[in-house]
Amino acid sequence: MTLVNECVMFTSRHLKKPDFERIKALILLIVDVMDLGLCENTRLYISTCGRMKKNVGLTCYNPRSSNMRWHFVTLAKWILDEEERFIKILIHELTHVKQFQSGKLWSGRKHVKWEGVLYKTPSGTNPLSESEKLTPEEYEALPWEIEARESEEKVYEYLITNRLLESVFPERKNNEQNTETSTGS
């Protein structure tokens, strides 16, 4: 199944139609809340992958297309079953899209540039030797990763506080009403 909504495309072979519709609505909600600033020459392509074991999300940017800027986000299929974690991972990866969009983050084959400073490529698939790869601690300390983790919490809290997830997950509203009834609120 594929969603095409102006600038956002979502595809997954791993979801049944009701789940696909729910994830589609969630993606559009988060894109709107985060104000990604997608424009007519930008495309966001989100997909799921059944082969991802270690990573839960991956974002890359392809500036080589002549007149179109493509951002690709791949999410591990297994993360779809964990609602809160899935939402936070989606926010995290969309934060990287926003970083690419703003020019704060740039990625090449051997280096990543963050606000003009070059960093060693953190990807496990890079051409660097094993001794040059980043440790998990080094990876977590990268400034674009710190910003993405902070965004996860901030945007997720905003979605919860403003009850925006109820439009995507109506059972949240029902569960909250049942809790209020049983506690006498």
C-alpha cells in the first residue's frame, strides 16, 4: 500500500489496510505538528523494512536529483507494534529530515557536516575501517542525535498534552474516559 499526499509518500508491505490508514494519519499529523516545511520540490518517502534488526530507523537525503529533494525514512517493521516507541522513532527520524531541510545537517560518503563542522560518518555501512567507526556512546553524543532525541520527547509530549493522538488512536480517548469514570473524576 502507498500513500501519496502532495509531498509525503508512505509505503509498507507489512501492514493491513486499517493499520496502514492509522500510520498514514499519524505521519501526516506529525509532519504538520513539526512544521517540516516540505515544499513542492521536496518529497518525503517513508517505508518499513522487515530486515532491520539492529536499527529502528534510518534517514537519508538525496540532493542529486536535478530539481527534486528526496528524503528517505526507513523504519523497522517490528517497531510498528510498540505505539509510543514507534511514534518517538518517527519523530526522531523526521527531526533529521528537518535538519537536512534547514541545512544544519549535510551527509556525504565519508563525513557528516553539522552547522559547518565536519564529523566522521556514523553509519555502520560506511567505508571506514572497524577501528574508525563510532562507539554507541560517541554516536549518542553527536549534536544532531542529541537534538533528535530532545525533539522526540518535546513533540511527543505536545501530542499527548494536546490530545492530538486521539484522532489517530480513538481508543486512547475511550480508555481515558473509562479511567475518569472509574476514578470518579
